[in-house]
Amino acid sequence: MHLPHFSYSNRPTTVMETAMQTLTLPYADDLLLTSGQAPEALAAELRFLLAVKLFELHRLSIGKAAEFCDMGKVRFLFELGRLQVPVINLDDDQIADELSDD
């Protein structure tokens, strides 16, 4: 089975240059067919979904997750809401601390 590879490389658009790594994801042809998307659109969606998951796992902040998938913060927040992903992502201990009377 032929597995196409997606390679993504992005040069920073800010004044400060940042070293960027490249991630290559192999996927079967049928993923592209079933998604009904062009390769670039599928790549953008996969980057977005990875950013969402990393945000949910507290591995990336809102700003870093938005940057990871080339979105502005406001659009990323909107998309999180559309997917019903909580923007305030506190664990039980953090909620108890916020609600405690100090």
C-alpha cells in the first residue's frame, strides 16, 4: 500500500526568527479520499486537531496552540467553542483552590 507523506515546514512570519522543526506524518491514500479534502486542507485540519489535543492535555497554552496551527487566538478560541472544548481547563484541585475562602 502506498503511504503518502505529509511534510510541513513553516518559516516564522514575525520579526524574530525561530528555529522550526518539521513533522512528517504518513497516512494511507484512503484517508485523503474519505476526508474529501485537498492535501493542504487535511494537513491544516490535522495540525489544528493536534493543537486542540495538546491544549486539552495542558501541554500548550491558548496562544501557543493557536500559533502551532497558524491561527489567531480569537479564531482558535472560537473553534474550541465550536468543538465544545472547555477554554478554562482547570483540574479538580485548581477549582477547589479558586472556590475556597482564603
